[in-house]
Amino acid sequence: MNEFETDIDMIIMRELQQDFPLVSEPYAEIARRIGCTVTEVLERLKHLQASGSLKRIGAVLKHRKAGFEANGLFVCLVPEEQINEAGRMLAAYKEVSHCYHRSPCHDWPYNLYAMIHGIRKNDVLAIAEQFTREQRVQVYEILFSTEELKKTSFSL
């Protein structure tokens, strides 16, 4: 487990866990809030990323509030030698928010997963059908969400 080298690292990480400033220079706003320079914030972020303490900075989309009422977890079985190419193809759809490879289990054979978002259920089904037809996928399911739960991340 990586440890933070300075107190400022911990302060910056806690600041990043808050709502990101919606201003033209968000890192300058973060620097102002914590009492250091924007250069120092950016250098500390580079160091945290290089050390493995910070993986990425990303947005959390509340799909239903954005108008995407149909959200389905698409799971399928793809031959392992084709998994990388199939994953790239699936992830390229603009309706896919994330796509990943998992090892199958004895009672759950799927190895490729993706969240597909649409305004209507048929939008999600159409993407799944197009992908399975193009990739000749025979074994798949779509698990539709019924509600959006509170999204949280690990907090320091």
C-alpha cells in the first residue's frame, strides 16, 4: 500500500474527493482552497500518480438525471484470444460507459462486461444486438438496473 509523502498530499487527495470546481481553472481553485500554488498541486498530482497512490481523476455521471433511463449491464462470453479486440470494439460505442474483462466462474461463464446506457430499453438492446451480431457472440445477457443507488468512492 502506498503512503502519502506529505500532509499536502493527503489534503490534495481529500480535496479531489469533493465536487470538482466548475470553473475555468479548477486546479487553481483547489490550490487557493488549500493555500498553495497551482504548480505545487499539479506537481504533487504527478508524483501521486507516478507512485501509484492516484490512479485517475474522473467524473461520476448520474445516468438517470442525465436522461438515460435504461441502463443495462451487458455480459457475454468471448473466446479469450479475441477478448482484447472484442473489448475495444464494445468500448468504442458511445453508449458504453465502461467495459472490462473478468474471469468466468463455474456457474457464471461471462468474461466481457459493459454498462450500456440508453434513453429507452430498446436503445440498449439495439447496441447489444449489433455487437453480438458483428462479433458473433452466442452467449450473453443484459441485466437492467431498476434504480440508481448512491455513488460513492473510497474516502480518506
